[in-house]
Amino acid sequence: MTETETIAYDVVVLGAGPVGENVADRTRAAGLSTAIVESELVGGECSYWACMPSKALLRPVLARADARRLPGLSQAVRGPLDAAAVLARRDEYTSHWHDDGQVRWVESIGADLYRGHGRLAGKRTVTVTGADGEVRTLTARHAVAVCTGTRARLPDLPGLAEAGPWTSREATSAKEVPRRLIVVGGGVVATEMATVFQALGSQVTVLVRGKGLLARMEPFVGELVAEALTEAGVDIRTGTSVESVTRENGTVIAATGTGDRFEADEILFATGRAPRTDDIGLETVGLEPGSWLSVDDTLRVEGTTWLYACGDVNHRALLTHQGKYQARIAGNAISARAAGVPLLETDPWGAHSATADHRAVPQVVFTDPEAAAVGLSLAEAERAGHRVRAVDVDLSSVAGASLYGDGYRGRARMVVDLDEEILRGVTFVGPGVGELLHSASIAVAGEVPVERLWHAVPSYPTISEVWLRLLEAYRG
């Protein structure tokens, strides 16, 4: 191991995924010298093992599903998907797991990239150990931002490690489609990957410990998604806990608490995420290695004046777009403090306050049907103490939905705050509803009064007319 000189910057960013890139972009735009440290591929989890490859895999699946709902086209798409072509297109969207383009972007904003393992080494200090063992020390005049993301969390089960389970990384980067696949979990990764591999030809079994799928969304979402997956041929077992996993002669065997045994060629565990903070030197600044980092709304780690944490590591909203939002807020806050601004705009919805983390987090689940939600569910709003009313509409009653595809099934809900007459949350489930979500995000984040929403006229005949149906149902 060889040590070199210490190099000083205004800001040092740990992690060059979308979140770290956005912090660096904002601090560089403010004229602050910035270093960004990455131990794997520049572009991070989202670009190579999560958002981009999963959606590239899902798009042909959803396009075929839509086509099958249309007379004159349905017969033409009855055959199987070309799995090799789908996987090849996925490879294109991951740049074949090369990060040259992302590196050029970092260079274009004037940030300095350091490849290697970055660790905190005390206040405002980061060491970077390269693949060759050379150690560089970076110091930050103003801030260090931890943007190291999360990794898949595997349960402590007998035989699991030896069985070679898939996590989301192996699923999204798979080179072949297994004949049989067990998916353990009922959340976003589980439902999306079950959708993909069933459509590509796998016999898929989903084992869910809880009562249903997508439990964090409105109950009807998981019900509709489960109904569609079951109709497509997926075997969904709820209330089922995996107790052990073995691999015998290439076959994976999952044993459950009820004594059932399920066999497959591969098993995917989609059972949560853990923060990548176990080996980044948190102990050198009085924090617990492996912990989630608690932050205030400027994304500054609680109890510090110089350390920030954006994205998954702060456990506020484990979504790429929300992490990028936090990064923009943090970059603005770091830049303002570096400039000596005496009072930051930290009131709700202020320039230096990540208010949307609490009130307007959007998410789309790219299953068939799609699920999309922003803000609070009915149960969440009630637990928060709001006096609310849920308004539901069958999406098939909307002309645009009927035109979208024969036999359209879907549902929409808005959660109305009866005291403030604004929307606390909106949920859609149905084919193509992902593109409806931003209108709901604007309504929730903008706290648009219900009476004003009447003046936002949806075009006819689009699925967006569901807004009119929701308002009519609310008025009664």
C-alpha cells in the first residue's frame, strides 16, 4: 500500500451513482471544486443492475400485453417473446456494463473522479484505496456527501449461501432465462421480476410471507397485480415463509414453514435492502458502521455540520428519482452554506428543504397492470392524524381506458384532506397509468385546492379523464 499527497477540495462525494452525480453537478454549478469517488461503475446501481435494465426487460413485456388487448393486433403477438433479443436490448441499455459514457459526463462538469474504495478518515477527510493499493487522501473544505446506496439484504437461512441465490443484480443481468424460478418476496422487485421472467418463458412461483403483494400501496393495487400474474400463469403463495434453501444436482429446493417444498433452477430473494455504510469509516466520525444515516431536511447528517447523506443511505425514500431530488436539495444547501448564506430556506417546500420526502414521494411499479402512487395512502393519512376521505373510481369507466385496450381493468383513488381541501395522496393501477402519475405529483406537491382542480380540464378521450371522474365522485 502506497500513500500519496493530500488533495484538498471544497466537496467530496462518496458514490458516483445518479445521486452522487447530482450532488456533484449542483456543487460544481456553484463553482465549488468537487471530487467524486466510486468503487464500482460510474452510474451506480440504477444504471447497471436496477432501474434501467429492469425497465428495458419489462418494456417488451408490457408492449405485448397492450397489443394483446387490441383486435386486429392481438393475433399477431400471440407467439412467445424472443428472449435473446429482449436480453440483448437490456445489454444495450446497460452499455454492456461499461461506464465510459458516465465517466465522460463527470469530466464534462469539471468534477474529479477517483476510482477505488472511499472511507471517511475523520472530519472532512476521505481516503481512497485504488485497485493497485495506492491510497490518496482527500480533504473537504465544506462538505462530504455519502451517496453509497444500498445492497440487497439476504435472510439468514440454512443452506442459502451455498445454494447461490439470485438478488436483484443477478436477475436484472441474467444471461439466460431459467426454466423454473422461485421469487421470494412481494414487493416491487419481486413483482416486476415475476412479470419479466414469466413472460420470457419461466415457470414462476412467488412465495410471499405476508398477506399479499405490494403491501406498501393501497390494498387494491396488490390484489389487481396478483390477479393478473395468476392469470398469466404465476403461482403465488401468500402467508408462506421460507425456512431453508438447498441446491441438489443443480436444482434449488426451498422448504417452507408449512412443510412444503418448491423446486426451481434459480431462486431470487427480493426481501429488502441494507445500507452500504458498513465499510466507509463511519466509526471515525462517531457513527455506527452499517447503519442508516439520519438526516435533517437539508440532508445533513444529524449531529454534524459537514456530513451529508443522500439517497438510499438515509432510508427516507429508496427510489432513484427521490435520491436525485435529495441530491439537488443537498447540493443547493452545501453551496449556500459555503457561500456564507446566513439563513437557508428550510421551511416546507423551501429551496433547501426536501419536503417531498414526507409528502409527495412518487413511485411507479412496471407490472401488468402498472401501479403508480404519490403521497399518502388512506391508511398512512389516517395514521398521520389527517381527517380524510378516499374517493375511488373504476378506470374502465373512462373512455380513454376503454380505447387503450379491450377488457381494461384498473382503479384510481384520491385521498382528500377534508380540512384543507387538498389531496394527500393519489393511486392508480391499470395498463399505462405510469404516465398519469406526474399530474398527481403536481397536485399533491403543489397542494392544489380541489376547487381549482375542476379548472384543470383533461383532454378527451384520454385516460387522464379519470381526474374528472374522481372529482365528480367526490362532489357526489
